[in-house]
Amino acid sequence: MVKISVRVPNKQPKPSTFFRSYRPGISWPAVPNDKASQLLALLFQLEKSQWWSAEKLRRSQFTQALNLLHHARKTVPFYKDSLSFLEGVSELNEDLWKKVPVLSRQDIQDSEEQLLSTNIPTSHGKVSEIRTAGSTGKPVKVKRTETFLFFHNVFTLREHLWLDQNLNARQMVIRSVKGLAPGRVKVQNSWGLPYNLMYNTGQSVIMEITTDLETQLQNLIKYQPDYLLTYPSNLNALLHYGKSEFIKQLNLRQVRTISESVSDELRMEVLDKLGVKLVDLYTSHEAGVMALQCPEHKHYHVQSENVILEVMHEDGRPCKSGEIGRVFITSLHNFAMPLIRYNLLDYVEVGEPCDCGRGLPVLKRILGRSRDMMGMPDGSRIFPSIVAGALKVAEVAPVAQIQVIQHTVDNLEAKLVAVRKLTEDEEKNVINALRESLGHPFRIRLTYQDEIPRTPGGKFFPFISLV
């Protein structure tokens, strides 16, 4: 076992963050370059639009959506016939929007070439490709323009402004990083794009998500970051690692999570053990930033200036406050491969309008994807409390990690990464703890694993349903 040593770096107060100036000798007021000027111009508009009424936001969304729909009708073979009813239409409304067909993941996989525009506006910049495989292993390839990525940067900066982060501080990022080997640490003297276009920032310390927990903890203590960004599953593992007492040596200002759903239990644990609030970000490869956590609450605000996000029941009816439904997204600015009313396979709970005053729609909870839903013997489907179950399991047995697989409605497999082979009584206690958290006396089979690997994208799924 590697010994963990503590080194507290110099944390002398630094000057307040100023905008970065690109004119020598001019530091304040700063003179931004062209790219930073465009970002600032968009941020200025977003500062106004976040306070608009829901009705005004919807009208503005439809103005942009109609531009996208006409572009798709004229230049995207997949949409040529299905959007023909929009010919000559100069104003979009709710009735017309409901006539636009939904798009499935299978549609993208089967009709990738037909979904590409044959006449992408040159001013939208170069086109790049992203692949996402999820738990199925079958990839979805999405083409995106520089304009799409530009908007992604804008909403990344909006989150910074909402959170009032000190960009002179040091951040640590533990996520999937292409080209960075597990265990290696990359230190760079800025927060990277888009922050360094506009600000002189502090350091970023970057690690690959598959780095072992011991090494992660070593470097957290060594570099003493002010901000930590990682996946919820990795954060949960750090909090429950065998040397979790070292967590108390950290002096974090904030913890941010991405990529996976966040449980209330994890939020409470972060507050209890680290003394800070957990802030979550809802994104997807296909649409970019979809929702940001409200600066004043734990619920989320849909980024209406970037996406149309619909939450619907299985029969297509829109969900009301307090109801759970599937997410369908329309990325408003991707003219390379328009994804219109795309079934993201996510489930969320719609929230009430926020008392913060923002007109942006509210999502109360991000529950996860359909693969995260457990089939119950009565035919219903629920989101199981696997995190709560894992906490109960850790209380009765030396189990470091757990993943539950539902093979049939009544047959579960619990994969365990344990410190040692459990005793017969410990195994019974683990099964009882899982049954209690799941709310049903499932048949549960325990299997022992040396490790439970993450997906190629670095995600960890605590529950997978094969039903």
C-alpha cells in the first residue's frame, strides 16, 4: 500500500479575476479578442433571456427551431418528406410542433448518412464527429459544427457565472480523458477552453477516471484543489474508500459532477463529509449542455436558449410538475446533423417554476436512462435506490463496490468487489440489505469480481436491467 503524504501548497490571496486583455499594456478595462468578444456578446444576451417569461422563451425557441426545420426539410434527406407540411410556414406554433416526428436512437444508427445535411452553412465552421456507445455497445455517431461547440462553450461559461467561481483558484478534473494513461497527472496552467479565452485562470490538475482510488486520493491531497469535477460514481467511491479519513484533509470550495445521475444520498454525504454542496450538470454528447443546477436550489434549469427539452409520457402527453417522463431534445444550433425531437432515453421529473425568478423550465430530478429502471413483478418499472443499498451493504460487510444486474424480473445478480471473501452471515446480510433498499424480496445471487470496469467513456452503471 502506497503511503499518502500531505503537502499543502501556498494559497496566498490572489487578485480578483479580470477579463483577459489581448492588448499589451492594457489590463483594465480589458480588450478581448474576436472569439472572446463573441462569447461575451452571447453571455450578455443570456443574462437578459434567463429572466424572460416562459412564454417569451418559448416564442424565441420556436423562431430558431423554424430556421432549423426549414434547413432540415431542404437539405437533410431523412426529413425531406416528414417535414414537407412546413413548406411556406413562416411562424411555428405548438400545434405544428406536435406534428414534427420524434427521432429514435435506432433512426440515427440506421440512417446516419440520410441525417447529414447536404448544404451546411460555411459560416457554421468545421464539422467534427462524436461517438457515444452507452451500455448497449452499439455506437451512435453525431456530426457537429463549430457553431454547436461555440454554444457549448457559452453555456459552460454561464455555469461559471451562476456558481460565481474564483477562476484564479486551482481545479482538479477526474474524468475520461483521451490519451491520458491511468495514474498519470496532467498539470496545466489554465482551466483550458473556454475559460482561458476570457480570463487569466489558475491551474488545472487532470486525471483519467480509471486511475485507482489510492492514486486519486494521493493527488487530491498533494494538490489541494479548490474545485473538484468528476463523475458521481467516482465521487461516491472516493468518499467510501478505505482511507476515506484522508478526505478530511481536503479544503474544497465546491464539488461538481457530470455524466451520471446524482442521488440525494450522495448530495447529503458530500455536504456531511466535505462540508460543501454538490453541483451537478446535465449534458449529452448529442445536444451539449441541456440543464444547469439553479444557483439557489438543487433542481435544474433547462437551457432553453440551447435546446428544446420535452418531457413526455409513454403516450406522448407532456408531463406536468411532479410527473416523470422521457426526455426528447432538439439541439437548436447543429445544422450539420439536425437531431429534432430526439428520444434521449433519459427519464426526469418536471419541477415547479423556480422562485429564483428565472423563466427557464425546471427539472426537479435527473433519474437516468431506461436501462437504469428496474422491472417489478407487478409489471411496473421503478428507479431502484442502488446507492442507498450500497451504503447499507457497506455497513454489514467489507464491500468496496457493487453493481446489480437484473437478468429476469425476479432474478438479480449483485457483483461485489470485496476486501475478502464474505462469511455466510455477511452474504445473508448483504442480500437482506439489498432487498430492503429495493423494496422487494428478489432472488439475489452474489458474484465476486476483482474489479467492475467502467464503460469506454468512463461511466459506471450501478444498476443495469436486461429485462
